[in-house]
Amino acid sequence: MKTKLLLGISAVVLSAAAFFPRNAEGQPAPAPKGPVEAPIGLDCVITVETQAWMNTSNAPPDSITGFHPDFTVRGKAIYWGSDWVVLKDGTYENWISRDKVLSVRVSR
């Protein structure tokens, strides 16, 4: 009787322990929350709203994969203000309104 009771309590304790989060040993610390630095001078891919998109069918596809996603602009960030983001792509500057930016991917 005592053995069955002890096994039952052990099973309850072990199953309860499986549902509680454990300390993540060896995991990197989470990124600090707060203001994010503007990626000035870094290569970026910016996704813009579909309504803000101008058809740039003359743009060549990516030289490595041959893929050029719609609604994205690539280049090096040279200005990041409260109203505009400016990406330089070769001799071209792409001025993008900040309220039309959906996501930014940065290469460090």
C-alpha cells in the first residue's frame, strides 16, 4: 500500500515538474528591450506596403539565387529619420516614407 502511494506521489511530482519552465542553462541572454539603433551604413532589405510600391520591373533579380521578392527595396542605409529612410543602391537613392515600411532586414 505504501509503495503504491509513494509511486503515485512520485508520478504526480514528476508530471508537475514537466510543466514548469526550467532555468535555461547555456542559452544566450535575451536581447535588451528599448530603443533600437538605426542601421546606418549597413546593407538592408526593406519591405514596403503594397499600396506604396512602384513597379520596378527593370530591377535585376538577385545575382546568386535569381530571386527578387516583390515589395522589397535593397541597399545600404545612408539616412534614417523620423519621416524618411534612404537606401543607396549603386548610384541610386531610394527614399522611403517611414509610415510605409513594414519590416527591415539588416546584414551585419
